[in-house]
Amino acid sequence: MIVGCSLAVFHQMPRHDWRRWVFCFPADNNSTTLPRGPVFFWIHVCYLSKILEFVDTLLIILSRSRSRRLSFLHVYHHTMVPLLCYLGIYARQSLIHIAVMINASVHVVMYAYYFLCAIEKKPWWKKLVTDCQIIQFILGFICSPIMLYYHFTTAGCSGFGLWCVDIVFNASLLLLFLDFHSNNYGKKIRKDPHSKRERDKEEEGGTTGRAFCSARFENHHQYLGLGPR
């Protein structure tokens, strides 16, 4: 998806004003910004993946499984993203292609982590998955002022009203991810290897490869809503 969307952007962007087009789809019916063509093909692929994530979340909720209780962040994330992605496509929202490429990059790291867990390895870089999610939103905020510059100095950018909604949504997600990061990585909690709780974990196989990865997979799946994203 990363490569496909990048090549599509390079192929579809106009040569005479490509800098503006990358950050600001013109607010008109120009054929280069209609929700069709190579760029929006890959954006539709991303949208379909978000629907699968929502269905997965819905099935977990309906199953009422005690072993897979979902956090507010997970449900909030997987419910809102498909809706905003759908609206973004049909509003021809500026920056949506950049968001798709960044998000796909994050999922490469995330699924690499899940793959290693599946084959019973012990990835030491669990924290990197959360860091990438946070960086994703920061990059979005960095791109936004460029879009705003073009919006107010030219004829306007497509999907500006929806961008205003998105920026609030992304800010809320960033705060939730930062809170998760602080709660899980901000403080080093020293464990007593002789405590009853730790001995029970060892007896249950909690320190074995399978349990190690399973625990981390469930932890990320519940708190981060990384199903993808």
C-alpha cells in the first residue's frame, strides 16, 4: 500500500503545480482531484481495511469475551476511522493520501511485531509500535500548516471542513496514545521475583515465549486499537 500509493501520487500529480497538489487538492471538480484514479484506488483499499477492523471490533464486542475486553481507545479508534475515511474520500480531502502512506508505514512496524509474536519470538521493541503511532499524528500536524497556507493564499483546499473535524479527532487520539505511553513506559516498576504473584506467573508459563508474545499482543490490541489501524 505504501509503494502503491506513493507511485500513484507521483503519477497523478500535475507537473506544473505539484507542490500545492501534494498538500492541497484544489477545491473544484478538476479531474486530478476527483475520488477516482490511482491515488484514490489506494485510499479505497485503506478504507476497506478500516471496515475489516471495525467488523473485527464489533465481533469481539458481540462475543462478550472476558479474555478480550476492549478499551475505550480501541472502540473509539476503530469506530470513527472508517467513517472519517469514507467522508474523506468523497470530500476529496486534502492530505488524505499522505495520511494513508504514513498509516501504512506504521502498520508495517506493527504487523512485524505481531508476526514475531506469532512465531514465538520475543520482540524487545514493543514500545516502538506505540512510538510510531504517536509520530504518525505529529507528522500529520506538521503537514497541516502547509495545507492551511495554500488554503488561505489560493482558491482553497478540498475537504477543508472535514479537515477541521479530523484535526480534533487526531488530537484526541494523540492524547490517548500519550496517556497509554506514559502509563506503560513512563515508569519502571520493579518486580519482586520472590513475590507470590510473580511465582504464580512463572508456574502458569507467563514467562515462556508463547505467553510473552500473547500477553503483549492482547495488550496492544486492547489499548492501542491496532488491528490496524
